Amino acid sequence: MNGAPRHKVRLAIFASGTGTNAQKIIDYFRTHPTIQVGLIVCNKAGAGVLSIASREGIPHILIDKEKFFRGNAYVDELKDSGIDFIVLAGFLWKVPAALVSMWHKRIINIHPALLPKFGGKGLYGHHVHEAVINSGDTESGITIHYVDEIYDHGAPIFQEKVIIEKGDTPETLAKKIQILEHLHFPRIIEKVIEKKQNN
Ligand code: GRF
């Protein structure tokens, strides 16, 4: 990815769920001059993100657990698709070492809280917001970070906060956080990629 790219930078979005962030990322890069979403990778048959992939005409891979964790972690398939950069948008499995080293500093994740608080295995989706509300904290937010081999651990890239008001519930907090995610994630992805291209 050094110097002027000969082709558009191809993103793979890894997602396990509804895919609202995936949709925002697809929308953001639809007409982008240098970056395109080239692949959706999903571990859950029937996930909403797979319908998004079909509707958008983006190829997808439904991954098999055994092959992901004990095989080659789909390195060959990702290379065959020309993937330069990986974005985790609600992907619930840990990323295997083979992918982390092959796409070193080219995998980023979004987490719906202010890491290092409220991260790690089991802290995903509503579990995160419940833990935050139960903690009595007065703020939460989003963290976009590089991915390493430990859940929710890699170097942070961007955080944005929201105030937790009296009467907020895990559900109302989830809505506030989702607004921030949709607003910031695509442009931070763009910034990270452009910074790499200019280095
Ligand atoms: C987001 O809250 C993201 O922070 C987390 O998983 C959720 C995915 O939501 N990692 P969606 O499927 O994009 O709606």
C-alpha cells in the first residue's frame, strides 16, 4: 500500500450480525475514488449482513469455524479477493494470528465503549451497555482500534464520548452509541487507509 496505488484499496468487512455499520461503510465508499468494499466475511448463516451483501452485489464468504481457527484462517481466499485492509464491524470471533500477522496494522475494529474499560470476551452488544449502566459511569462512547491477538486490545485510533444521563438504559445508550458509530467509523477507516498510503 506504499506509494500511489495501482488499483483501489479493497476492504473486507467482517461482521456477524445485523450489519448496520457494514451498510454505512458500503454507502460511504460506494463512489469513493480510491477505496472500495470488495468482500463481506460472516460467520453466521442468516445474519442480516449477508442480505446486505446480496442486495449490494458484494461477494461474501460464510466462514467455517474449524477452517478459520485451525486451517489457514481464509488467508488464501482473502488474498485471492485482493483484500488490502480488514474492518471488523460487529464480528464476534477472535481474529486468528495468521490474519493478524498477514494484515499487520491493516485490521481495525469498532467497540461500543471506551476501551480499555468494558472490553474483552463476552463484552459485546447489549452486554457492554448493561455493564456500563450498572457501573454507574457517567460517560461511555466508541473506540476504534487496531486489532491484535487479544480481544479489544490493540492500539486505539479514535474515541468519541457520550454522556450517560439519568434515566438512560442499556437500550437508550445503545442508540446513542450507534449514532456515533455510523457517523465516525467510515471516515476513520478512510483516514487510516489514506495515512498508510501517504507513508
Ligand atoms: C456495533 O455496536 C459494534 O460496535 C460492535 O458490534 C455492533 C455491530 O452492530 N462491535 P451492527 O451489526 O453494525 O448493527
